[in-house]
Amino acid sequence: MAKKKGWVASISRDGWANVITERGDACNNCEAAEFCHSIADCSKMETRVLNMTGAKAGDLVTMELSSKMVLKGAFLLYIVPVAGLLSGAIIGGSLGQNLIIGETGATIAFAFAGLVLGFIVTAFISRWFMSKNQLTPAITHIIKHRTGFNG
């Protein structure tokens, strides 16, 4: 389970919150990186997360992304494109004897096509997971309410 503490900077009406956290080394390889962006000196991150607890601006909160979702994200990002690459290479190698470009050319061309197809499939599956908020970090606990927060 990936957990991080941060301060809620703002709340939107659609159930989302922007949370400011300290940037850690793990941020560089996080599956939820598309939700985050650096603030000013890059030592802080602002992350868009689901507000499941009704947190308000200024609250100190814990946000989490389950290990299951981290593994799903890693599988999508690494395994699906590589499987496409290998499948394309195998198909290209077997069809190459019947094509004008030859076995090596067909293997390379089909491997590249399989890799591109793998990334396209990854994008569609990722969007489907995102639409169901399955690869999204969420606020799970309000640690402390804070008054007079200016962001």
C-alpha cells in the first residue's frame, strides 16, 4: 500500500481534492504520476486525489493507492507492450518467409507494430481503469483539521 501524508490545498465540487505533499524518491516511478505536478522548487508535489472522506482545505490527510492497483499499473505499463513486441516478432518471423521483405525485415516490422499496438491497448485499458477510479489515489483518513489555511 502506497501511503503519503499531505495538506489539502483545495476541494472541487466533483469529489476531488488537490493535496500538497513533500516530493519523495518514489515519486519518480509512481504509476499515478499523471495526477501530480511539481510546485515551484520541485520539493513539493500537488496531487489530484479522490476526496472520499469529506476533507476540507487545510486538513492534514493520508492518501493511499492500494498495492493491488500499483501492481495492475506496473503490469499495464511494462508487460502489455512487451507482450505485443514479442507477439509481433513471432508473427513476423513466421510470416516473413512469405513476404517480399524477408524474414528479418518482417520480424522487425511486426515487432514494432506489436509494440505500438501494446501501447495503444495499454492506453485504452488505463483509461478504462481511470474512468472507474481504480488507478487513482484517494484520501482515506483526515489526520488533523487545520483552520486559517491559505494554500
